[in-house]
Amino acid sequence: MSARIPTFDITRYDTDREAFVAELGAAYREWGFAGISNHGIPPELIDNAYAAFKKFFALPEEVKKKYHVPGGGGARGYTPFGVETAKGSQHYDLKEFWHIGREIPDDSKYRQYMPPNLWPEEVPEFREYGYALYQALDSLGSRVLSALALHIGLPEDFFADKTNFGNSILRPIHYPPITADDIPNVRAGAHGDINFITLLVGASAAGLEVRSHEGEWVPFTSEGDTIVVNIGDMLERLTNHVYPSTIHRVVNPPGELARQPRYSVPFFLHPNPDFVIDVLPSCVSADNPSRYPEPITAQGYLEERLREIKLK
């Protein structure tokens, strides 16, 4: 393999900040992807959350479908197979998933955009471990955003009050075993993520590939406790493509590996719904003029994109 996506020890943010920010920022400019190690999220929390998610996906179809909200855009609860489709693809993705969102009070001004969570009563531990993992990844994502802010000349806390009520989603996904050899669907078609950044915990099987500048598909399987963190389209737009949202996909593995299920748990970190995505002046130059003269709210952008992927 000619290229390798780098991994960084995030404890260096506290011990070796200047060099860490420079290296991390350069990796994101190049790849839009990086691995983050030594993040401090306990392995037992990740294991317990995965076990609860697997237990839910093993339930009978009719039980899972109790938690499907038709017309809800998949915002909360369960989304069955055969719904989500990568933008521009003819074939739906081979996956089922669940969405956990931010817990906010009913009188919050954001309640209209963030409905209450659903929790499967058949798996009581799903809520405890699922929401604890949500909070841990939200906190880690904020640390990554602090470094990304410093790299482009912004204050370290630039993103703090723009993501503290972000419409962020933890999405446990089950890709079932593939039994036919000639199936046209890929597990997840080539796509960019909608949000600011995505944090992917423990992709349990090979399959994630990232498209390089040269158009080459580069495999990325995380090792050990590494969490994969990539730039989404909202941050690409805000930074005028200084941080690129890289196209990636999950391919069907060859032969017998295809007959194993695959689970993954991405956390999609979003800004607050009323945050206005307007190109940062520090990311505009003679060489990189603004590509987006029209600002758009995070919620407006999200709804536009959900329609494209058939979730709305």
C-alpha cells in the first residue's frame, strides 16, 4: 500500500501542543482522516456498549420495528434495512442502525429539532452504556475540534459554544453477513459525512476505505483502541475546504469474510441547529477564494442532505 493514514496520541495535546496541532492539522489537510489513540475512553465502556447494541440487533424483526419512526428521518430509534442510500447511488446500503441523540430538557429551544430518545425496553443496559459512550465521544470530539481550531488561527475554544447543544448522533450499525456473491449493494456506498467531524469506535472488521487525492482507495482499519476521526461536509464548508471532507466507503469483504457480520459505531458531531455555517475569513485567500458566498444554518443544511440520502 503506497499511503498510510496517520494516527496521533491525543495526550500530546497537553504535553507537546504546538507540534501536535501542526502535525494533526497537516494530516487533516491531506487526508481529512486521522486515527486518535490514548483518548482515555475505557475499553470496558466500548465493549459493554457494543454488547448491548449487538443484543438489540439480534432481536426479531417485528420487535426492532416497534422502534422505527416512519417519517422521522431516522433521527431517533431504529432504521431497518433497505432505507439509507448513499448520495447518487441506485442501491440502498446493506445495514440497519439505531440513533441516539443528545438528551435535552423539553423546554429547550432546540426540542423541535432534537426529539426525545427512544430506548429498547428489551435491552435495559442499552441506555446506560449507549448514552455514556455518546457523552465520552462528544467530549473527545471537542478536544479534536480545539486542536483543529488552533491550527487555523482560531481560539482553542472557538467551537465550544457552537457545539454545546449540537444535534449530534451516536449510530450503532449492524452490517449483516452477505450470503450471495453477486449482490450489487456495498455495505456503505462512497459518501462524505454531513456533520462537523465523525468519530468511529472500533470498526470490527476490515472494509473502511478512504479515497486519496489521487483517487486511490486506501484501507483504514483501526488498531487497538484507536478511534478514527474524519472531517464532515459542514466543517469543510466552514473552512472553505482547508479541512476536506474525504469520500469514504465500506466495501464488502471477499469470500468467507463477507459471511461474518460487521458492527461499527460512528458518532456524528454536529453544531448547534441554529449555528450559521459561513466561511471563516481566516480560510479565504487569493489562492483559495470563498466557494460558498451564501451562509446556511446547520439545521437547514442537515435537512437538505437528509433528503438526498432518502432519510427524509
